[in-house]
Amino acid sequence: MKANQLATLALRLMGIYILVEFIPVVSFSFSFLPYIAENFNFYEIITAVVNILAVATQFIIGILLIVKSASWGEKLAPQNSTETNFTAISFEQVQVVAFAVAGALIFAIALPQLF
């Protein structure tokens, strides 16, 4: 697997992860709409607008990571002109990728609990 293909795969996996995390956030975000409609308060409206913008941004980032992953993978790891055939990735490289994915997953799960 070439480096740019690995980068493309990683970007697509991040996009899928963001979209999977998007689903419960949307249901949680829209559960506040009846409460805001009853209690028409300026600060609650601002909070709802910021929340909707954050959810929309998360959705857009997830879609962009999936759609643009090939071109962004080329930019992250450009293909050398001398590199024409596929190279096998070593066990150490697989370990590095696995630990990076696990670290990103742990960070993503712990981040909402921090705030």
C-alpha cells in the first residue's frame, strides 16, 4: 500500500467516524427545540444557533473528508516519481497507525466529557 493510499484511507475513516458521531448529536440537539419554543429567551436562542452551526460544521467536515479524501491524500503524502509499484507496509507501520487511530478515538470520546 502506498503512502498516499494509506492517507486517503485514513481520511475516509475519519470522515465516516465524524458522520457516525454526528447521528446522536443531531437527535440531542433537536430535543431542545420544544424547550426553546416555550421559553423564548435571547440567550437560549443564541445557544441554539451556535449548536446548530456546530452540528452543521461537523456534518460538512465529515462529508468533505469522504469526498475530497483522494486529493487530500495526494497532498498529505505525494507520490514520488520513482515509486511505481506497491510497497508492503511493515508491522511497525501498522502498529503506528493502529495506535494513532486508538488515540484519536479515545480523545474524541473523552472530549465531550471534558466540557
